[in-house]
Amino acid sequence: MARSLSGASWRFIVNGIASNVTLYGLFALLIYVNVDYRIAVTIVYVLGILWNYTVNRLWSWQSEAKVASSFLKYVILYVLTYFVHLALVVVMVEWIGISTYLAPLLSMGILLLPQMWALNRFVFR
């Protein structure tokens, strides 16, 4: 099935905004109830992988790739991204002194384009 990169990119951004607003709300709630921010990031990331794979595969990229192979590639990408994201958050919070509420948002912004590129080139091509 032919797909437009700009259409897929637009849908990826719309899904990303919706899911990240929801997941950020969960993150803030976990922080509010005194869950360590590193654990909160991890919980939110696992939930985000499951939700976003489904939406990105079916809606954003409208991919016909086999679920087993595309999910494995997706998980590998997001595990790598998780470690980069967590490292960025830790550096921002502990070294730079950025708020635990702001650091994950900044990290997501930094990682947006590399993720979109990797999804388009390797996961849902």
C-alpha cells in the first residue's frame, strides 16, 4: 500500500501529541504520589510502547508489515530510545537542575525527529 511520508508524519505527530499528553498526565500523577521519577518514566514508557505501536502501525503508517517483525523492530527502537530518553532526563534533572516535570518534555522534543525517521525507514517501511 502506497503511503505519503507527509501523511504518515502528520498522523505520527497527532498520535504523539495525544498519547504524550495522556502519558505525561500519568507521569505527573505518579510523581505527585511520590513515585521515583526514574520508575515513573519506565512505567510510562512501557505503556507508551504498547499503545503507540498499535496506533502507529494501524493509523499513522497504515502499515501492512507483519506484526511479529514490525513489533520486534518497534520494541528494539523504543528500548534504545528509552535509554537515551532516561539518560537525557537524568542529566537534565541531576546535572543541569531542570524540573522533573519539564525534563521529560524536553527529551521528547529532542527525540521526535530521530524516532520518526527510524519508524519510517526501518519499522513500517
